[in-house]
Amino acid sequence: MPAQTDILAQLPRHGRVAIIRLRSLGDCVLSTPAISLLHHARPDLEIAVVAEDRFADVFRGNPAIAQILPPTIRAVRQFAPELCLNQHGGTRSARLTMLSGARFRAGLDIFKPAFAYNVPIPTAQEILGVDRRVHTAEHMASMMFYLGVERTWIPRAYVPAPTGRSPHAPAGAYAMIHPLAATPEKTWPAASFGDIARFLETSMQLQPVFIGGPDEDLTPFHQWRTVVGAPLPEVAQLMRDAALFIGNDSGPAHVAAAFGLPMVVLFGPSDAEIWSPWRTVGKVLRAEGPISNIAVPDVVRAAERVYGVHEAQK
């Protein structure tokens, strides 16, 4: 394992740190354990997250985060960070890092162009001293360990949610279902989700609540409660009080995991070792071939198992 740097020790008290995490929903949610670690190690630091506006609500209300900045050079330079940490990668985030004005410009040593960074960070495997696949939450936390945070347990993700019961919630216990995904290869058939919804109603006494983004079509599930295009705080509020989550590998699954929901996540071609639920009672079902090959009875058994384990742990 490479030695930690002493970057954090070199930051002044009440210094400023800009963390670049532009998108997407799952990546943003899974960056919050690393941010919590940094805040715990140096609570005096003022931490800002640079994110696209559509993902800013992931960070808004997080007690570890002082500011949310738009992804512009002007905004980052006006913040005047001593440390700018690129957790995103790519040309745009490299440019923001390079022109941030920060004394320390950190990013993975595989990020290009290399000259944008004066603190190159090794891979998570090197930092953690492992040769296995590394979860995304571990990957981002390992960057903090390298910068000087004491190596410790990586916490659950944090997503703020409004107080009170969601106006979208039905009376009684309910299960959240997200039946869509970014690509067809990651999307379990709608008819199979319908079978699961009927099972939840009749055998587990859980009312199904289907959620979808602004451009997602939930008409195949019209006979159940559907919530389409709700802002993230409303989705988070609904997730927080749910009894179970079932869905494809997607951003909402990571929001559900942030609240410790028992969950069943269906994986097609994605790498479950990197994207599985973090720090919750969860069951990952990987498809052998097309995702439609995952059988409804297997999802039923997984739902009963994780729900039972979660209830027993209360």
C-alpha cells in the first residue's frame, strides 16, 4: 500500500476543499461516504461540491457540505479552494481542476491530462492493498485515505430527506419499485415487475409504489400507485419510510440503500461488485445472459429473505 500523503495536514484551519463530482445520480450518492470521512477527519474545513444542477439535491442539506457550486471555472475560482479533488474524471472536470487556482490539485494518476494534477492518486487497489474488484464507495473513499484521512470503516451514503410523511406514500406499509434503467440491457421486463407487484400485495401485504424519472414511462403499471418525475427530495422522503426496494441497477437503488432499505437489485451487464447496494441488507441477482433470464420466483425468494432479515434486525 502506498504511503498516505500529508495533504490534509498542510491545509490551514478553516481551509477550503472543492470536490468535483458532476454526475450521475448513483455516483453522486456513492461519493457521500468519502465526503463524510473527510468532514469527520477535518470538521474545520469548508467543503464544496461541484455538481450539475440536476444532481445538486443529492448534496443539498448534507451537514458535511458547506456549498454546492455550479461546474464553471468562475464559481470554483471564486470559492478559492486550497485543495481541488477531481472524483469525476474526464476532460471537463480536469479543466475545472487545472484552472481552480488550488494549491493542491488531486486526481487519479490515470486521469488525463496528467499535467492538470500535482497530487496524482494511485488506484484504490493500491491504496487499500487488495487485488479484488473495488466498490465505487470504496474507490472514492480510498482517495481520501491517500490524502491523509485515517483509514477506517466507510459509512453508508447520506441523502437528505424532508421530515414528515411523503404525500405520495399510501396508507400502511409499502414497497418501492423502480422498473426502468438507462438501457434496455439493464431493464427487467415490465410484465415481471407486474408479477412482483401482485406478489407484494397478496403475500407480503406491501403496497407497491412505482417510481420513474421525468422522461420515464410507467403506464404499464397504471393499476398501482406511480410517482413520475418527482424531485429528489420527494423521492428520498418516500424511500426513507418504505419497507422494501426492488429495482434494476440504477441511481434510485443507491438512494434506497442510503436509507438502509432491504432491497433486491437486478443486474444485467453491469458489474455488481462495483455497483451493488452499499451498507444495507440487499440481494443482488445477476442475469446469466439477458436480464430477462432472471426468474420471477428468484426475485420473490430474494424479497422474502431480505425483508425477513431486516425485520429481524430491528
